[in-house]
Amino acid sequence: MSHPLERIRVRNLKSLANEVQKLLEARLWAQVLVAMVLGIGVGVALGPSTGWVAEDTASVIAEWMALPGELFLAVIKMIVVPLVVASVVRGIAASGDPGQLKSTGSKLLLYFVVTAVIATSLGIAVGTLIRPGAYVAPELVAGLTDGQVVDGLAAVTEGEGEGSASAITGAVTGLIPTNPLSAMSQGEMLQVVIFAFIFGIALVALEPESSRPLLQLMGSLQEVSMKVVSFMMRFAPIAVFGLLGRTMMETGIGVLLSLGLYALTVIVALTGLLVLYLFIVSVLGRRNPLRFLGHIRDAQLLAFSTGSSAATMPVSLRVAEEKVGIRPSTSQLVIPMGATVNMGGTACFHGVATLFMAQLFGIDLATGALLALVATSLGSSIGAPASPGVGIAILATVLTGVGIPLAGIALIMGIDQILERFRCVLNVTGDLVACTVMDRYVKAPRTLEEERARQEQLEDADADVVVDGGPALG
């Protein structure tokens, strides 16, 4: 008797792409760029460098300006968890074959780990070469340190022999959420993804009649989540304007200008990562890299506009299947998993930012500390929430892991409002590159044409779930 997974089909998440496709047609990315410029301009005009507004008054104006942005971030973070859980579970159901699912999962995990390590190492190399922290004005650094001395670096470089095994086994055990609801509420996305994966595997092992209600529920959850995302993204330019404006009012244009080399270093590192991805597409994916880059343009523009790889998932799926030519069974599993687990752009940023902070405070990172940096960045970037504003927060974990003062984060928060959108573009690009690699190296029981035909039958049936050999469901 065939496995239940082989007899059940679910509607593709790309069917919800129309919810966010309108944002591309309205050139949301251009609106965001204009909002950035206006936010910087208004923030500088009302900030401390001009003296046009009293400091107390400017502080009040700044908080009210940023309120729409804070609300925007809160709603996006709220909706990311249900969207990712539903997408991972239904992505497993869409794989259509137990053998393909097992092969994809094992290869995908290895691919994500290797590329994250390479991305972090690339960021470290570029940060070491350019040394952006050595060119920041000394008075800015003096204002950050407050005379504090951080001595955690020695413990990182030397390590502790006793208890290291228990620490490792405890960390592995901690990946399994004993309370999934608590993991969801605290934003522990790696735990959430592992829960969703285990739940999805168990769900598709049931007979279709038993799994159907939950799969339909997950489908409804996807639709509601994307409706919220598409509605909130219309306010993205207002959010960007307010958040950047507040930052400029608090810091002034001088801080932004002094971080120009740091921003350039991050962009250079991310550009290098993009070149690496295109090399992978060419060598491992056996595809024309320039043509591939042209095909994924819509997903990249939406990623820049939204700052969230989770919000970009429907368009990423449509691009992967209709333009790049990826099998639906591959893309529907890789894209949702990659949106939370594959954060190459974030990992690369961690490498640059940590080197920048070390140079800022005159800390010489030994080889042991650099290895710790790679390991900490790997653990922090894998499972990071796929929403705006989290990359800078996760950086605190990475800095703590190598004993670097956290005070320097305040210096880069303003410019990170801009840089995080470039990171998101690389994160989404990395997911689509992973699709091309898995599509080539994972064997599937059906050809691309056969899978597309099955998807068309599902759309023609106007059903969310269909059981082969049975009536349409949903």
C-alpha cells in the first residue's frame, strides 16, 4: 500500500502571491527608498546638529514619529510565527514522496550549515581587510565605552575543559521545544521550525482522511497571515520614514557619516556573498547565473521592500517554479525552511559587524575567538525570525559570545535600518539558490512536467486539499 504522503496534495503557497504582487506593481521598493531619504532629511533637520528644535521637544517628536514603525515591526513579528509553522507543515505535505522528503531534509541541513559558515567567514575576511572600525572618530567610541572594561575574551579563546560535553549535549537537547507555545511566544524560531517539522512528518504519516482537517487549517492560517502581511506592507514606507527619522534625531548626521566605511564594508561583503551564490548556481545548479539573477528579480525587490523573507515566500515560490523551473515538491519545502533557517546575509553581516566592534574597542580577536564567532553566528543566524529589525538584536548574542562590549550596537542601529534590507535580499537569494541545488541533487519520483500537471489539476479542482483516488477535499 502506498504511503499516505503519496496520495495527498495541497494547494501551493504561490497561489497567495497575488496578495503581495500588487506591492511590486506599486513599486513599493521605490517608495521605501524615498522614505529613507525623507526620514534621514527630517531627522537631521530636527536633530541636535541644527538646533532648530529644543532637545526635549525633539525627543517627544522622535518617539511619535517612530510609533507607526514600532507598530509595524510588532505586527510583522506577530504574524511570522504562524506563517512559518503553516508553511513548513504544508511544505512537507507537498513533497509527495517519503524518500524525496528524507533526502531533501538531510542534504538541505548540510547545505544550510556549510553556506552559513562560509558567509560568516566571508564577513570576517572583508572586515579584517578593510578595517572599518579603525576609522571611526575617537570621541564616538569614548562616549560608548563609559570606562567599562570587558574581560570575557580570555574565557572564549582559552575555553573550559570541564563540562564542555554536557554543555554541548544540553544545547542539542534544548533545540527540542518542551513547550512549543512558549517557544512561539518567545520567538525561538529554530525551536518553532523543529516543532513544525516533527509535527508535519507525523501529520503526513496519518491517513489522508485524518490529516485533512489540520492541513486545511494550516492553509487557512497561511491565507490569513498573508492577508495581514499584504495589508501591513502598505505602511512600510511610513514605518521606515519614522524609524530612520527618530534615529537621525537622536544621533545626528555626524554619526551616520562616520559610519560610511562600515556601511561600505557590509555592502562589499554582501556583494561577495552574491557572487558566491551565483558561482554555486553555475557550478552546482548548472544554470546561467546572469539569467538566474534576472529571473529572481521580483523576489529580491520584494525582499528589499518588506525586509522579511517570510513575507516574500509566495513570490519566491512563484519565481522558483515559473521562472527558474524548480520542481514544486522541492520549492515548497526549501523556501519555507530557508525563510527561517537559511540566513546567509545575516551571517555575513555578523562577521563584518563583530570585526568592526572589535576594531572599534581595540580588541584583537585571536584564532579561538574567530572560531567562536563563526560557531555563535551559525547558531544565531539559523532560526532567526524572518522579520525586520531582528538582525541587529541577534548581533548582541554574537558579540557576547566573543567578549565584545554591546555598547557599540547603539552606534550602528541607525544605519542598520538601511543595511538590513540588503541582508534580506541576500537571505531570499540564498533560499532560491538552495532550491536550484536541491532540485538537481535530490531525486524525485516525478518529472517537472508531471508535478506541474498535478498542481494544475489541484487548481482546476478549486480545492485546498486533494486525495488521489478520492474526492476533492476542501
